[in-house]
Amino acid sequence: MRIFGIDFTSAPRKAKPITCAVADLIEHELRIAEIERWPSFAPFDAILKDPGSWVAGIDLPLGQPRRLVEALSWPTTWEGYVNHIATMSKTDFVQTIVAYSASQPAGDKHHRRSTDTLAQACSPMMMYGVPVGKMFYEGATRIASANVSVLPCRPLPAPRIIAECYPAILVRMITDAPYKRDEKQRDPNRAAARQSIMDTCRSDWLSEHWQLKLNLSNELAEQIVNENSADSLDAMLCAIQAAAGVQRGSKLGIPDSADALEGWILHTPA
């Protein structure tokens, strides 16, 4: 089965592309073939239209908190409110969320989904700093318009499945050391953390915890570790999470209790 691991960005460009790990899951072995870098949304849109069969794990909040959706009187289905948001410009969407947040009491300006709380992820309402709200706008609206199954938000019989991933879930099982650095200067400590993550994923540890074996060339592994931003590493980790979800069945291990309006991050700790 073809697996995509996608590290998303709300403003893809040459300096900060959408990064995709292209892999194949053969029984319990995940073979990373290459890392693609997309400086525009066009290749992402093309993947969504791909008529083949695949599972994609994407580091992108696919939903918004139920409290926000209900407070703004948006449609109370995932497809309904995402398509409603798609009629708004990005500026209007950002201003709507910012204005709502400003009206909320201190300490509760950015609501979190239940899955965010369990996964220790930030709120998808955040528009600045880590602009996951803008990522949601650009990614979820494109996904909603495509003939793909979005678990657990919009399950379809289409042989193309997208699920939300969060590399930090896997990384925290390996190390608590920072591993990302967007600046060009190489930080040896962060490079060492990336090497530790890679070495662990290539060891028997991945089989013991995630029932997978990771297979990629030494050259590609070195390229991933040497990338300061760690975008390629995050894409690889998304591919691992997606493949591990496939091992758990047609629902990718997402619990029946998951809120289909909000969405669910794969492998969220209970």
C-alpha cells in the first residue's frame, strides 16, 4: 500500500515547502522511497486527485474545537463547517477567529479539541507563532473538496484515506531533546537528537512499539538527519504513524468515541 507522510505549511515556498515522505507498506515493512518538497499547493492538490489507493498521514489540524463551531453557529458536521469556511477568504477566516478569541476570558482564548488535550497539542485556533489555524484553513478546505475519506470526520468508501498526525507523539517516546532548528546554522545538539530519533526508528524499537520495520537507504537517512528544519524527519514520522494506523485496521486505530466534528490525531495517548 502506498503511504504518504506530509509535513504541511500554510504558505509553501522554496524556502519552506510542503514536505512529503513517499513510502510503501509491504506487510510490516515501511519502505521510504523518497522525500518530495512542494514549493506550492499544486502537487498537494494533485495528490488529492490521484485516482489510486493510498493512506496519508498529515501534520495538520483537520478540525476545529466543537465549542468554537457551536459558538459561531457554523454547521455542526465536519464537511458542513469546513465547506462554510471555504467560502471565506483567509483574511476573513483569520479575523473571525481572532475576534472570537479576543472576546474570551484570559486563559481560555484558544480552545483545544479533546484530542489536542490528550496529545498535548496546541489549539487549531492559533493564527500566529505556530499558525496552525492558517494551516487548517489551507489544508482542510482542499481536503474537503476532494474525493478522499477523512477519518473520523468524513468516512467514505474512497480508497484514499487521510488522517491527522502529530510527530511529537512519537518523538516524546524517544527523546525530550529539541530536534528542530529553522535557522541555517547547524546546532550539534539538535542534530544529535535527530540522529537519535532516526537510529531508534531504524532499530527493533519501532517493531516492538509500532509493529513496523522502517526501511530506507543510508543516504536518504543521512539527508533527513542533516536537514536543520527537520521537516523531512517530521514527514517520515507522519508516514510511520499512518502505516502504524493501517496495521490497526480500517479505522486506523481511531476510537469510536472520537468526535467526528473535531477530528482525531492518530495514536493520541488515552
